[in-house]
Amino acid sequence: MKNSEYIPLAQTPSGSWPQVELEPPPRLSRFRRRAIFGTALVIFLVGFYFVAAELVDDDSEDLDYADDDLNLISEFQAAYLPFEFAHHNASSVNARLTPAQELPDYCRDAYMSAGALCFDPDIEPMDIVWTWVNGSDVLLQEAKLLAESQFAEDDPYRPKTSARQERQYRKDWVDENVELNFIHHADIFQSYNNTTFNSYGIESQFGHLQGVSDYFVYMNDDFYMSNPLTMRSFYTSVYGLVLRYDLGIMVGPNKPPPDEPHGEWRSMGESNVLLSARFGARHRPYVLHEAKGVSLSLLQEITAMWPQPLEKAASHPFRETVSGEGDVSMLFIMVHFVVERWREALLWSWTVGKHGGLGDVWDDVTAQDAWRELGGEWGQAELEVEAGYRDTLENQRVAAYFKLSGHRKPDKTQYRFSSGDGYPYAYAEEHHHDEWPSFTSDTPADRLPICTMSYDECFTHEGSGFSAATGMFKHIAFRNPKCGDCVIQALVKASGGEFASDPYEVPHLPLEERWEDAEFNVFSVMGASRETNVRAWTLRLLQRYRFVVAYTPYAFVMLETVDNAQGALGWIDSYTDASMLCINDDVKEDEEEVTDIFRSWQERRWGKPAYWERRPS
């Protein structure tokens, strides 16, 4: 692949292009261990072991151990591995992009234009990346206190709470005789300063992960799987990445104030500022705090697009700070990024790839053709577009596609919206976001979404038409995003194939970045590509960002007191469909009793040790 196989990697849709080094995907071993609950997943365990500064000092002679030696500190009842991290020069490391799993050439066109079945017959197992920290570890507490002491009293980035106030459960269940891949978080940092206790900072460096499957499952240490799950819940080559949201919670596009409520809200606000600057300002739905399907290839693309905000997050040792700007969330960005890239690619394909062509033409004749293609008549001031019925997610069709593509084992995940049916956020507005729309044949006609396009608003700017297809593209994609949303709805209703251009040859030219002055024409975008067929290149671009919005029964609870813990865990027991759990152990009182309740509950639910767990002596 060449760097022209990616839509511009710009923090805003304009500016100069970064230097991007492309390389083939790493060879991953075919050998994979089977993961918990019978799913054919691999466990790629990322353990976050924090130790005091003196234990990781490069000059310390105490690190001179044999490779298999464990320094067991008996009074702490915890095992520590000697660790030295490699120092990286961030300025010398170019962003590396790897291609995502592609659909076969012979069926990709029919898949995109007619919804025909197309899949990669080689089902690659998915690794599980699991971030974990023993928050009550004695050396961790000492290291945090040492880090806290480095901040002045008036420093807005000093931690909000002291390490003395924190309590979490110890994770002492790992059997050291079972080979798992433990990685200290410092190994993936491009610039690491002593230590970090910031989960957003650690996740900001996920674009540098190595030796992990391109599509993997990401879990935090408070996540559980409480029913069998399969790859259907995270990624398949038939439908793409699986995304989950809470539509009842929307994140605004404006920069949050320094006194914004802390926790994830400040981070989500900062993240949506970046997304809005690049893809158009809008409210975006809350990404559920549960296990996620993740694409390493897209993480690398995000790292190339927003290197400075991600490095800034990586430089902050604490997540919960007194004030200051919040850190961006890599996982919040990734979930929305794949959706926004899909939208951007759809609109570019239609305006520039299809209508603009080699000459980037957009004149009166082109505008008339485009307006009629959307369903309007020339001279008509406004066009009302009612969405049409789609069979993309008809139950029988989905079941047949899963069976034919090798995903025969069912789970409780239900697909609600496919990228093949357009752009989901067009139906998730600030004050109207109760559920995703349905386009299946059993949907009442009055429930199908309707949008309205004004010719003057969408096809002109400040009273004048456009002289280039790239100008039209920027207008409907970024400057006036509701126009682009309605264009997508009209073209999806007509046919998915309306987005793609007819085949013809193009030369290769360089890429650019900022949307105000970027060259989004065919020459600039496809300049370095080996592909000389605009339609084929466009289809490869679109297949990279496929996704499906899904619902998986889940439960989120916080354990704070004895009564609260008993009630929350009892509710989970009664919710037998729940397949994903998030249990925060933010105990405020009666810690020992809550610990006993929680431990007993877990032993009842998962009493049989997995092969990587220590057996009771």
C-alpha cells in the first residue's frame, strides 16, 4: 500500500500532510490460545506493573537478575519483575500505518454497490489486550506519593486525590507458570517521563502496540464477560468493527471549561473538540464503558492525525487533576473516528471521485446532474428525502451471512445499524436521540427518517456556486455537515453504488492536509497510489472503515457500601442476559465486608479456575 490509500490525516481538514511511513502488517503467529468462555480469542495480556522509581533506575545494580528470577517481597505478598524500558526518541519515530483486513477483490464491488455477501475466508483470531493495575500495591502507593510530591500546590495538573485515599482489590490470581504476554506500559510510550498513573495517557500510546492482531478486544481491569461472546460482538469481515453507544447521553462539540466535572466527561469533551474540528461540529453519543473491538490500523491512523494531543495526554502522570485541560481519550476517538472516516469517504467518493473526476470539475452542468441524482428537479429550491427500506440487517439475511462466513456460534449481541445503511449520527441529534432508526421491511413507513436539503444552502456558499468538486466536498462534509448527512441518505436510498465513480486511469501526485486549503482532488488524494482505477481505489477506501452499531446486554455498577454491593450484585444475578459487566469497586465504607461479598460473588460466578489462574493450594 501507499500513503495515498488514506484520506488526509489532518487534525482539521486542512494544512500540510505529515510524513507517513507505510509498512506491511506484521506477521502474526497462527498459534493462538483459546480465551475464556469458549470463544476462539487470544489473550494478549498487557499488565501495568508500577514500581517505585528506585526499582526501575537504569543505574541500579539491583536489576541484575537472571531472566527467570522473581524478586518476591514477602511482606507485600506480591511478585515483582525487574524492568527496564527502552528510551524512544519521539521526534525520530514516524507514524506507521498498516492496512486493515481487506475484502477479496472479486466481491468487494458487489458488496459495496449491491450489498452482496463478501468476506475474507481467513478468519484471524482476535487478541485480547487487557490493561491491569494493582491499585493497592504498597510500592505503587509509594511511587504515586513520590510523583505527587513533584507538583507545586498551585499546579493545575496535580492529582485531585492523594494515593493515601485510594483502595482497590489486588489481582493475585495469575499463574506464573502459564506463558502470557506481559507488557509494561512504558514499552509502548514514545516519550516516557519516570512513570504514569494516567489510563488516558497509557491508552494514548496504543498506536505503538506491536505483536498484537490488527483487530483485538480491549478490556479494562473492571470488565467481565458474563455470557459466552464470539467475534460477532467485536469484529467480522462481513460487517466490520462492532460499536456500542448510550444514545441517552450526548457529548457536545465545545471545549469543556477547566472546572468541568472531572472523570471521563472532561476527556470526552476534549476528544470531541478534536473530532469536531476535523469532521464537523456536532454532538456525538457516549461510548459505552465496556469491552470494545479495536483496530490497530485505525489507532495508528489516529496517532498520525493527532500526534500532539496524544503526546500531551501521555505527558500527564495523573488523570484526575485539580484543573487544567483534560486528556483526550484514544478509545472514545477511535469509535467515533471509524464512523466519521466512513462518512468522509462516502462524500469524497461522490463529489470528487465520481463527479469531479480528473479535472476536479464542478460547474452548472455538474451541479444539475448531482441535484437530479439526489432526486431533485432542476430549479427546485428544496428537496425532501425520505429514507428507503433496506435489508442490510434483516434477521434472516444476517443469520445467513454469519453462517456462510464461518461465524456460526450465536451470542446475545444484536446489530442495530450498519455502515451500509449510511451515517448513524445523522439520527443522533442533541435533543432527539432515543434510538437508532430501523430500515427493515417491518418498520412503519412513518418511522422512516426524513431530511430536507436546500439547494442554496447545500450547493452554494455566500450566494455563489462552486468551481471545483473539492470545494463542494468541503462545504457539505465540514462547513455545513447537515447537507452531507442528507446527501448520504439520498444516495443510500437510491443505491450504494451511487457513491463510486466509473473506472478510469489517474496519475499519482502527493497528498495535503487542512480542509480550508487542501487539495482533495483525485490527483492529490491518489497521487502515490499503485491503484490507477478511481472506483477500485474508492472501494478499498470504504471497506477500511466499515462498522456496525450493536447492542449487547450489559450492566454497570459501583460497589460503595455493604447494602449497595449486595443490591448491585443481586441485580446482576437476576439480569441473566447481561453479557458484559463493568464493576467499579469504589468502596467508601466497610471495605473488608464489601471485599468479602464481592469475592464470594465472583467465586460463585467463576468458581472454576481458568488455565492461566493459580489453583487453590
